[in-house]
Amino acid sequence: MSTDPAAYARLREIADQLPRIPGAGKVEIADGGIVMTTSPVKRHELAVVRVARQLNAQLPQSRPGHIAHGGADLEDVGLGRLGNPDLMVFPEVALDDEDRGLLPHEVLLVVEIVSKSNPENDYHAKVRDHAAMGIPLYLPVDPRKGTGVVHDGPGCTSRREFAFGDSVAVGPWTLDTGGPCTYA
């Protein structure tokens, strides 16, 4: 799964030069190419806010100095991956530098709200990628079906499914999954 560093550097250079068009979404690098996504629907963003709110309420006790935040990039040059997860838990101090992306070892949890347009990416490629990066917890939340999956354990090998409305343990945190809305 590793990528030639020179090839990745070139992809990153191209990605950084792409114009940012309102509504065009995110620019990511995966599987040797640049991937551009569309902007998510508002209900998708509402789910991100509701999960972040719950995590941020618990983090001062469980992981002082950590935040649940969306918007930061996650970069693993060795694997040739640049992503922009919907939400990650990491030390707030990790944002206090000029680097372009968070490093995988800084991230405790990645949350993805499953998109209508490409759900397979959240259920397959990102499970593989986050496991390869050594991120201990991955949580795809699926408003299409009102379900989700907690991936944890070495290499994200443990998998626990849940339905919206369940109270779910995600590492040291508990999430009330009645908060995210299903897509209309």
C-alpha cells in the first residue's frame, strides 16, 4: 500500500494548485490519484455537528487537551493518502503549526458521515486506510440507513454495528446515536 514519495509529492502539488470552487467539496489523494468530492448536504453537516458536540462534552474528562474537530486534513505520505475526514479526535495543540495535515499518530478517532454518492468508500477503502495508518477507532455513521459501525482493535479488526437510537461505546466515549438524522 505504500506510494512512491516523489509521485505523492507531485500529486500533492497538483492538489494544492487546484482552484477552490464554492460548493466543489474536498480534494483528497487516494489510490494514486486526486479525488474531488461534492459538498455534502446540510443534513450531513448536522450529523457532524451533533457527534462533535457529544465528543467535545466528554473529552475534557477522558482526554484533556483533545478536541473533536472537522475540517483538518489527515495526511500519510508513506501510504500516499490525503483525506479530509468529517470529524477527528486529536490534541488541540496539533493545529498550532504550519504543517498541512494532521499525522495519523495524532488522531484517536475518525468519524465519517456516509455520503449518498459514494458509500462504498466509507465502508471499504477508509476502513483499510485508517487501519493501515494505525488510527485506533473509525466510525462510519450512515444516515442513508440509520445505522453505523464502530471499528476498533488492532487494524480496526473488531466491528460492532448499531442502529440510530442506540447508545454506543466508541473507545472511552459514549454516543447517543439518536442525534444524527437520516437523509430524506
